[in-house]
Amino acid sequence: MENIKQKLENLIKRNEELKPLIFKNYKTTKELDDYRKKNIKIFQEFNDNQEQIQQLEWELMTPEERKAEEELVEKMKLKREGKL
């Protein structure tokens, strides 16, 4: 459990370091595309970390928290579909 928490903290910290490199302002879409192509590894690392963070957070949740999260996701899905 402690190992999972430490890994989660490390991933969150690393993504905080990557954010300034990921979320920059560009005058044109071409500038953004060029930057993404040159730095694709940074973007991939950030996205991979985000997925791992979600998975680790899920693992650390109690059964009650998981149930509440699943209910929230289901409600958001229904609302998007206009059924709520």
C-alpha cells in the first residue's frame, strides 16, 4: 500500500514538472503541431502518467469510494446522453 502511494506521489510530481512543457500557448496550430512532433516523448510520458495515476488512485480507493465513483460516472454518462 505504501509503495502504491509513493509511486502515485512520484507520478503526480513528475507530471507537475511536465505541465509547463505540455501546456504552452502557441500563436498558430502549426506551431503547436511542430512542438508536439519535436517533443512527442514528453507528451506520451505525460499521458502515460495520467493513466497510471488514475489506476493507482482507483487501487487506493475503498469499496465505498469506488461505488460512489462508479455512480458519479454513470450519472455523468446519462447526463451527456440527455437521459437525466
